[in-house]
Amino acid sequence: MEWWQAFILGIVQGLTEFLPVSSSGHLMIFKEILGVDGEGFLDFTVTVHFATVLATLVVFWGVIWKLLKGFFQFKYNDETDYVCKILVSLIPVALVGFLFKDQVDALFSGELWQVGVGLCITAALLWVSDSAGKRFKVPVAKDQRNGISYWQAFVVGLAQAFAVVPGVSRSGSTISTGLLTGVKRENMAQFSFLMVLIPIIGEQSLDLLKVAVGKEAFGAGVGTLPLILGFVAAFFSGLFACKVMIAIVKKAKLLWFALYCLVVAAIIFWLSF
């Protein structure tokens, strides 16, 4: 991978991670456009995802610090309730990671048309959640403390687990699912971004541990400079996109992102077939 390819891919990751258009899908699309070799691409993907996680930490640091202080008071307050619901949301993706890791890794070496299918699924979720919210009033859960209940957190977690498929947007699927279950927009945006922190940090930590004990060479086929440039590009573009997405989820129509996903999917199908 050339340094300029890594830089462009990092910007793509940062801009699309927080928008409901699938960052993993766009990485695979631009991988084909730029002619990037597939060797080490999964390591690069993990690295730029970690960069956007750090961007999330920066944007939400005040919220995160408040949650940590409240949680470590070791009593069931609002902060403990919120952290516990985040942990509940992680159960599905943890099971997928432990039981189907090889199958998930294989998805990133699949055909590009599969990304198109994933984008169509994302578009459907965005359209349904945007239109259903106007036509139907979902009853508020009785235990909806902090704006989200335990069962809603778990269902949103199922959506995150399904979003390991390239082309299926993590933020799009989780936000759409949350809205369909009755979580308000302003609450869902924050929860969606915070719930991804632990899985990505955990995956990156495991990869670094394997490198430390000599089990595998991280970034083989990519190179140190491309990894660094991709990381930096993803971090700063992610800072921008995260703040933009928070405002969009609260006010804008998700339908426009659904249309964008369909257009990109159509282009992919046209190029693939």
C-alpha cells in the first residue's frame, strides 16, 4: 500500500464512520478504485477504525468522564444505568466476534457486489426508520431511564452485530433500530457512538497483544508509514464527521442517506456485472 492510498483511505474512513453509509463498505470500494493490494488490508481497517474511536473519545470526553466517575461510585445511579446498558448492547457483537471471527474476516475478501447488497440493506433501514417515525408512534418503554431501556439497548446491539457485514452501516443500523424501537433521536446518536468504543478498542488491543508475543506481524504488507498516515487522516476527518453526524441525527432526514446508499449500490452493481 502506497502512502497516498493510505491517506485517502483514512479520510474515507473518518468521513464515513459516523455517517450512516457504511465505512467498511466505502473502504472496500475505494480499495478497488485505488488498486490497493489486499495483503494486510484487514490490519489497516482495524487501525483506521481505532483512529475514529479516538476521535469519538475526544468529542464525547466530557460525557465519558462523567459516566466513569458515576460508575465507580459503585451505586446504581444514572451513570451506572447507562454503562450497564452499553454493556448489554455489546453482548451480540461479542458473541459474533468470538464464534464467527474467521467468517467475518472472510467477508472483507469477498466480491464488491456484496457491499452493494449491504448498502441496499442500510438504505432500507434508514428509509423505514425515517418514514415510520412520522406515521407511527412507538410506545415509550417503562424502564427507559437515560432515554433508552435494557431491551432497546440489546436490540440495538443486535443491529451492531449484523453491521459487521460490509456495506451495512453500523451507525445507520444502530440509529435506525433505536428509532424504530422508540428511542428519541437525541438519545440514540450518543448511545450509538459510545457503544462502539469497547469492541474496537478490544479488537485493537488483542491484535497488539498478538504482535507483542510474536504470534503475528501486524500490518504486514501495508508498512509503517501508510499505517501512520491512515491513522492520522482517519482521526482528524473523524473529528469533523462525528460532530456533523450528531447534528444530522437530531435534525436532518435520514432518507437522504438512504438515497445516497442506493445510488452507490447501483454504481457497484453496474461495475460488477
